[in-house]
Amino acid sequence: MAESRATRRTVLKTGLAAVAALAVAGCSTDGGIPSSGGGGGDFDFTAATPAGELIPAESRQTAPAFAGELLDGSDFASSSLAEQIVVVNFWGSWCAPCRVESPEFQAVSTDVADAGVSFLGVAVRDQRQLAQAFTDDFAITYPSLFDPSGEIALTFRGFPANVVPTTILIDRDNRVAGVYVSAVAEEDLRAILQELLAEDPSGTPTTSPPDD
């Protein structure tokens, strides 16, 4: 019996260590550069993008196509957002940081709606009724996919689907421009969206920064 308890403790410690390692990797600030394959390849997550930064255009990889059901029961396909900048935010009604982040995302989405930026929530590991109540309570007007099993996250290969909140930015060329494995501050979100809006479809800045 003592040996059995010791074995269980060893397994538990190993599991906790694995979870901790994932959290550290997800919050890494090593640049968030995708794995080998270069720009234009299919997306393969290796590390989080540092707060307030974007993946360099030449290192961005193609975002996967995905589809699902929105909270209101209607069908959704990512192809409907072609040639737009897209903010994909993974959240849950049970997630405390999401209660701070979601209203800020709503404010930003309202301000950039006419600039070609779309927001899409993904409610994960949640109940539909609770997720809908969350969006109602915070007056979230952009749509959210209902994805209790995390299938949408799995389309982004290697993406740590169990870390919530997380945000993926997709540029006008349908390439992943940022992966933030933590809550995103409103000022950081506004800044990185302005950078993406200043790019032409090839990822090149269209305007020079103002002189000091």
C-alpha cells in the first residue's frame, strides 16, 4: 500500500511538472517565431509572442481554416473573414482574467470595426448557457464560437488549448501575426492592431513612423 501511494505521488508530481512546463513555454518571450518552414508555411506553435509585439512578416505562417457553431446556433466559417485582420480570443465564463479582458476587447472592437478588423471569441470548456450569459453581462457584440471540446484550438497546430485567455492575431494575408498566451492589455492590443493596419497585404509598413 505504501508503495502504491508513493507511485501515485510520483505520477502526480510528473503531471504537475508537465503542466508547469507548458505554462512556462506558453508564456515564453523568446520571440514567438514559428518553427522551421519559413513564411507561408502552415502554422505550428512553438512559443508565445511577447506582449505588445508582432511576429515579423517574413516569419508568419498560414492560419488554418476552421469552422463551427456560434453561441446563437448559427454556422461559422473562417473563410467569411478573408482579407480582414482578425482577433481570435479564446475565453471561458469561468476564467477570471477573461472578465477583465473581454470588456476591453469589446471597446477596441467597436473602435476598429470600420477599419477592417474583426473580432471572434471562442468559448472553450464552457456551458452554452453560461457562455451566453457572460456575453450578455458584458455586452459583447462580436460573435463567439461555442467550442467546449477545444476543437478550434487544435486546428492551430501545437497551440496550448488549455491556456485561457489566449489571443491569436491573423493578418490580411491569413497569416498568424501574434499568439498571446495570457491576458492582453487594452493598450497593447490597440498598439499591435495599429501596426497591422499600417501594413499592406504583404506585411510591409505602408507609412513611416512620425518624426520625433
